[in-house]
Amino acid sequence: MSELNTVPTPHIVEVVPPSMPEEVLKAARDAAADVDHDGRFPAESFWALRDFGMLGAFIPKSCGGQEASLARVAADCQTLGAACSTSGMILAMHHIQVACLARHALGAPWHTAFMRRVARDQLLLASSTSEAEIGGAMRTSSCAIERHRSRFSVVKRASAISYAKAADAILVTARAHPEAASGDQVLAVLERKHFTLEPQNEWDAMGMRGTGTGAFILTGKGGVEQIFATPFADIAASTMVPVSHILWSAVWTGIAGDAVARARAFLRKKPPAADGSLPQGALVLAEAVEQLQLAEARIKTAIATFDWQTPTAPNFASAAADNGLKTGVSEVCLAVTQQAMAVCGFAGFARKGPFSVSRHLRDLHSAPLMIANSRMRESAARLLLAQKPLLGLE
């Protein structure tokens, strides 16, 4: 009997304390509706982020950055995503590019100096991996690097570059040289003063309107030292893909979490029933919280198993798990936000008001489309046929 009454020793779980300054969050919240309505870059959020040096979070302290952990950066992206979906997603995409620099180019003189400038001047980095000729197949390029002694040039018909006009630099993928195979790619840094953008369409989307994800003809040049020595295949497998899925997922849970918070506030404002019964929608809220907690737990697992110090490509099972993180969390967050709207009813359907989740729902419809979930599941299926999945509690 005494054994049954013994209180077990709790398992201590490290909790990441909040680091995103309230001033940044207020700037993001205050401008979020205008950013969505006008489909414009969230300048207010990024002025505030720069004031606090947040764009250098992943950069090592030796280069003037914060040398923040992946857990810390993911939590920041989640918190900012709850305040403004667009701001959170742009910050996540910036951090993904910085992660590629910090893990694969630290020690290379030009890239190390560039990281110091990113931290000092709070430069915003964008990415160009998709291409008109090959769509969103990141591991394939049609364009090629043209070398001219110590210089290079590249022309890319990019099918999608987010916040390109606001970026201080773009990390671009291309074939290593004109004779290279489509999968023989390199990653290069293009600085604002050395690239031009020719818009090919107008970005007027249903959601994530402030990301400005348009098609461009990107023309750039630079010194050959701006090209990463590590092949892009290694950078993509060990850093760009897994970090993207973790940080994107963090943003999506932030958006869904804010929708759930609004649904809870909606229920709590209702007068209590005389018989003490739960208000209509309370059970839907409970289910939404369950699903969101499962999504967050999966992100925490992905972060815990990611070895930041060793940038090596994952095995097939781990790569499939990375894909599953993105597909699973993107769909759960969309479903959770739909549940939040069901709880709030017309107050949630409204475009304005404290219980509106219409923008949240529109923004989260982009989540399964950022690399189509069907394509990612096909890739995961092939990987899992080659190696058994990561299952089990040990």
C-alpha cells in the first residue's frame, strides 16, 4: 500500500525561456492586419527584430552573433508566428539560410566575414532554390554557374523567391558549371548590390500575403569565394531540409496556438450554465489542444535528435521522419485552426475582432503546399521501403 502512495520523482524537462522581446511582438501584432490586407513586407517587425539583434541568432559569438540553440530559435519563430504569421515565416526562412552558413561555411574567409556583417548590420537573407524549368525540385537545377577567372555569374528563372525585394542577400542554387548534371549543384551568396530581380508575376495570394513569394528572373554575380565549398547535396540533406521542417513547423504551431487561444477566450467569455454543464464547443477545444500538443511534441523530438555540431546527412529513416514532421504538423495545424473557427462560429469567421481566426486559417492553407505534402509522402515512402521507420520509445 505504501508503494502505491509513493509520489514518483518527476522527470525534469528543460523549458526554453522566452527570448523574443515584447517590443517585437507588439510591432508584429499591430501591423499584422495591414501586412495581410496590403500584401506587403512586415517592415515594422523587422525594424524591431534588427533593434534587438535577432537576425544574428544562429551566428556564432565569434562572429558577433548570439549562437542560439535550435530550440531557442524555433521557440522564437513560434512566438513571432503567433503574433504575425508572415513575420514568423520570413524569420524562419532567414534563419534557415543562416544555419547553412554557420554549419557549412564557418572558417571560409569570405563567408565568415559575411556572417560578421549579417550579425553587425542585421542583414536579411533569402533563398532561391526553385526554378521555372524544374518547379520545386530543390535538388535539381537548370541554371549554371558561369566562371570568369575569379568571378562568377548566374541567371536563374526562379519560380518562387520569398521577400526577394526586401532581402539584403539571396542564397542561390545552380549547377556547378554549364556541363554539370542537373543534380551537381552548388550554393552561392548573392549580395543586393550585385543582383537584379525581374518580376514574372504578381503575388496576390489567399494567405501568407506579406511574404511576397513571386517568380523572378534573378541575375547575379560575385567572387568565386562566395560559392560554398560544400556541395549543395550535403547542405540540403544535413541542414536546409531538416532545419526548414523544424522552423516551418514551429511557425505553424504558433499560428494554430494563437487560434486556439482565441477560441478559449471566446468560450471563457460565455456566462456559465445554470446546471454547470460545459459550453458548446468546449470538447472541440480540448481535442484541438490535444492535437496541437502532439504536433509540438513531434517538433521537440526532432530538435532533440538533431545534432547541430555534426553536419552529416541523415540516414533514410531519419530523412523520412523529417518529411513526416512537415507533412504531419502542417495538416494538424490546419485542422486545429478549423476547429478553433468552429468553436468561435461567426466571430471566428469574421475578418476582424478578438475572436477572428480567418487570417490564421488562410495562412495555414499554405502549409501543406510549401513543398507539396503528396510529393513529400512519396519520397518518404521510398525511403521507408529501404530502411525501417524510426519507431519505439527508446
